[in-house]
Amino acid sequence: MLFSLFSKRKEELGGSGLSSSLHDESTQKIVSKPCLRLLESSVIRCPECARDFNFSSMDRLSISHCPLCSSPVFIPQKIKDFWLYEPLGGGGMGSVYHAFHKANPDAEFAIKILPRDLKADRSLICQLMNEAFNGAKFGGHPHIARVFDYGSDDGEYYAAYEYINGIRLDQIIDSPAQRPLKQLLLWVLQLLSAEQHIYDCGFLYRDLKPQNIIIDKQGNLKLIDFGLAIKIEDSDKQGDEIQGSPYYMPPERIIGRPEGQFSEIYSMGMVLFHLIAKQPYYSAEDIRQLVGKHVVSLRINNVAGKLPHRTDPEIIRIINKMIDRSPNSRYQTYKELGKEMFDYYRELAA
């Protein structure tokens, strides 16, 4: 198992000492957890004037206003035994909320539910349940977000994930700080470990992008969102819709060819390039060509010209091999890439 290779040097790969300023650029407002006793009576305390008011007539999961001071207040909602009290993010496939469990208010969760106007959409319901069902199989790995519960409650479908107190990788990329190469390689090694675990469970992840990676307060990586994961034996079955971010998806997906570990390695290489260069490999015009299935017209040149001056030739060589347009020319397995990446990491750490 690939993780055993990386866990031999726990002190070296634990992330400690690498994250002292990791979250300095995070400006997320701290939201106090509501009182369970008050919530059970449909009462919430205004964070501005600190007075209590009844929210029973207000729209759940919306921003309303305190009737006493007119300050904006998020209106919580109970789904099964989870109280959702703070929005964390989301998109067209669903929204994610900070939550706690009625039986254990100290335990924190991230609850994913469907968009309010599409919560009865059968296709989205199936996708959410399939994502949670698959994700539950990957539990127990230190670099994969756990799925604790999923199902429906009074017509509301939900998935309860581990809450990760951290910052998304795309936010780290967008920050002005340039992270040490050693730290970036640590994250790639942890990502390789997570990918190997998913593969050992019989799946390909297939949605690698900075938005699906969270770095926790200890500086360690967590992989989230399993909506595009498929069984390995289904990797050669392409539907009409091309799913995934075109900035990171492997060329073989676009032209309908089978995928494998080499495909995930391509996506990982594109993420690593983005981390180092602070911009994706492809331009917006390139992406338009990709979406139009003109992938054969795109040539991946040596990345050296696109990376910062004085980038180590060894990491340039590794990335070039990871993102080669020909699947046969890339690293073929996570273990093959992991061995080279780990050896290089140790040289930097020496």
C-alpha cells in the first residue's frame, strides 16, 4: 500500500513546521455555534445585538434580518438530527453547510444538500447519493474526508461529511505567498496516498482540481467530493457528457478512451504545475479547443518555459512525464510516481 511508503517517516511527512503561516490569508468570519436548547424552540440569538428572537416563520438556510436590530442573520435548518447553521460554499451540484449533531453538539460536520430550486431533481438526488455511497467506502484514510451519514429526511436529501477546518487549495494558489517546493511535494505525496487508497477500494477518483482539496490547520491535505468517482472496470465506458474541469482532465477522457492511474497522474501533474506556476497550464483559448474536442491539435511542450525562473530541472522532468499527452509515456502507477517523488522530497529535506 502506497501510504506505508510515506508513513515510514511520520515526523518528516506530518506537515508540522510547514504551516505556521498557512492560514494567514484566510479571512473567513468565525460564526458562533447556536445554542441547541434555543434551536429546538425555534429561537436564535442575533450575533450583533445578542438578543433572542423566534425564526419559525422565516425561510430556512437563508439570510434574514434580526427583528430587533435589523442585522443580517443566517437562519438554520434541522435535517435529520443535524443542525445546519453556517454556509460553507457550493455550486450547481449542491450547497455545503457547517453543522453539528443533536446527540453530540461538540462534533462538527459538513452537510451537503441539493440546490433549493432543484432539491426534487431525480438526477441530482441520484448523483448526491451515489457520491456519498462511494465516498463512504473510502473512509479511514487520513487524507480523505470521511462520509459519516447520508440519506433523506422529510424529502430532503443530504450527505454528512467530516468538517475540515482549513483552506481550499485554490485559495492558497490565489494568495500572493509562494509556498516552498518541499511543502508542495508533501501535498502531492499525501494526494498520491489518497489516490492509491481509492484505487485499492476499486475506484478512480476522476475529479482532481484545487477546489476539491483542503489543507487543514496542521498543513495536511484532505481530498473531498467523490461525485465523479467510478469503478475501475467502468473506466472505459464514456457517456455523452464530458465531466470534470477541462484545466485538469486527462486528454483520453475528452476523446473517449479508457482511463487508469495514468489519467489521475496527468490531473495531479496539472494541479502541481498550477501550484508552482500560480496559473493553470492551459489558457482560456486552449480550454475552448479542449471542450471542442480538438485535443489532437494541442501539444504539451516542455513546462520549463512556463514555470518560474530557476525551477529545479528535476521537478520539471517529473511534471513533464506526469502530463505527457500520450498516456503510455506517463508514469503508469501511483507507486512508480510516488517512489520518484519521495526520493526527490528526501533530497530537498536533507
